[in-house]
Amino acid sequence: MSEKHDDGLVRSEASGQRATFLELFLDLVFVFALTRISARVIDDFTDGQRGVYAGLGQALLLFLALWAVWSLTVWSTSWLDPEAPIVQTVIIMTMVGAMTMAVAVPDGFGARASLFAITYVSLQIGRVVYFHVAGHGRPDPRQTFRVLFWFGLSAPLWVIGGLVHDGTVRGPLWTIAVLIDYTGLLLGWPSPRVGAQRIGGRMIAAEHLAERYQQFLLIAIGEAIFVIGLAFSGSEFHAIQTVGFVLALATTVLFWRIYFHVAGGLLDTAVSRSRSADRLATDMAFAHLIMIAGIVLSGVGFELFVTEPLGHRPAAWLIAILGGPVLFLVGRSTLEYQVFARVSRSRTAALLALGLLTPVSLHLAPLAAGAAAAVVLLGVAAADAQRSRRRPPEKAKPPF
């Protein structure tokens, strides 16, 4: 990622900014990956062999690795021309690597840990090396050094963590590795002598970047719908389970409505108007990471209250049923600040309400706890509609 223009690889101002069919094809792999993450977490809540909290921590690390692969790909194709043969080859490499990681997810902290880790390291480093060699150093050989420097720090931790037989060592090693990878991404991979990456706003395809974030969020909602359908189709179709099914679907609609209401539809404008487009685009990736994690976790909650709406509910179930909406609102509030340099009071009030509901929900049936979360989300959507009524459309005004 470079400060200079290269006509052969870097996007031109005249190039189309819509996602290519190959990029959408890549997304199908991540649809599958999210279903594997979700299924793993559901097993932790219902089976409990790994323990809910340990299982959540492990699933989070696997999810963060997959998100790092996807987000780095999206960043690259929003700066480089996705129709260039070299870039298309990298996308195909990503698809194969991500699919391999996804199939390893169910036992990603067990027998398939080495497969997951070695594939992740090989993919992240292999893409950089291939691009450098095939592109003859274009468009910026310094970027190769930057990324390899940071992955060189985390790669041994990933590989050793995957190969060791002691699972108690794997978690800390991979946690440090994830922190290194995300710190590098957040800071622009600052490296000795060459410094950090800097990309001018004019070189980022803002419309493409925004569309890719929006598409992945819809993928997460689609995965939640898949979980809902699978849970209900395997149920007895009792009236109370039908209520849970309808409630879960309604909650996904609220996620869609709250996300796309104004801010979610102005990502491209915010990036193009920002004084530091590369920083804002990176920050938006983290906001979407939080929202998508919230939606996936909410999907787990849907499974729980659709299959056992009035059944015995361990207190840990509230992590999914209420924690999912909390994460979504935290991410959506962060995104709102990134687009408008402010956060609506309705979002703050909703987070406070969900916090106050937690001790009360300890005494409620799973379905009732899910209904309480849905009512809070409905309140946010209603407040958004009221705010926009009879007012001119709000314009993006990023904080930097």
C-alpha cells in the first residue's frame, strides 16, 4: 500500500467501484466460516465440554483471524484494481486459504489447530510475497517489508501455538499473535526505516470500501437467519417456539434497520470527506468487527430461545441473548461517531437499558430475555425514525 500511483495495479479514478463477482465469490467462503464459528459457540452453550467462557474465548480468536484475512483483502481491493490478474490471483489464494481455515474451525483449538494456524500464516505471508514477486515490487516495495515485519513477529506464535499439544499454552500464544496482527493493521504497520503506511484519500475507492463493509454485515445477518431457520426447522413447531422464531426474525430486521439508517448508508461519503481517509477506513473496519461479532453472538441467542424458549437457562445464556445486541449497539455507536462525530442519545440509553435488564433477565425465561432485547432495539429504531422525521437528510461529517 503506497503513496504513489501505479497505473498497472492501483485503481484509476475512472475504474468501477462496485464489488467484482470474484470478490462476491470470496464472500461465500466467509458465509461458511461464520456458520462454523456460530455452530462452535452454540455447542459451547448447549454441550459445555469446553466450558462456555473458554469456548467463547477460543471462538473469538478464530473469528479474529478470519476477519483479519477478509479485512486486509478488502483494504487491498479498495486501493488496488481488483480486475488486475495479480490481484485476482491473490483473491483466489485467499478463498482457498480461508476455506481451509473455516473447515478447521470446529476443532480449531484441538486436532485441527496446526492446520488452522499454518494455513493462516501461509496465507498472510504468501499473499504478500506473491504480490511482491509477481508485481516486481510494484506499487511499493516498502509495503512488503512493512507487512512481513509484523507478520514475522506474530507467525512464530501462531505456528508454535498450533503445534503444541498443551491447549493451555495455545490460547495465550494466539492471543498475543492476534494483538500483534491487529496492532500492525491499526497503526499502518510501522516498521524500522520505512515508517508506517500512508494512503491519500483520493487513492481509496471509498464507494467500494463502504460497499464491502455493508455486504459483510449483511452476510452476518444472513448467517443469523440461517441459524434461526435451522433451529426452527429442527424444532417441534410448538406455538411458543413459533413465537421465538418470529421474534428472532424481527430482531434481525431491527439489526438491518438500525445499521443502514443514515450512517450505514453514508460510509463512502464519510471516507471521501475525511481528512485522514486511511485512518477512518481502518477505524470503520474495527466498528464493523464489533457489530458483526454482536450479530453472530445474537444468532447463538436465537438458537437458544427458539429451541428452548421456556426451558432451563443457565446464566451464561445471557451472554448471547443480551450480549449480542450490546456488542452490535457498541459497534453501531462507534460507526455513528465515525460518520457524524456524534452518538445519538438513543444508543446510549439502549446500552444502559440492556445493562439494567441483565440482573432482571436472570429470572426470566430465554424467550422473555430475547423479547426484552428486541424491545430495546425497537426503541432505538423508533428513535431513529423520529429523529429523521420532517428533517433534511443528515450529511456525513467525520471527526477527522
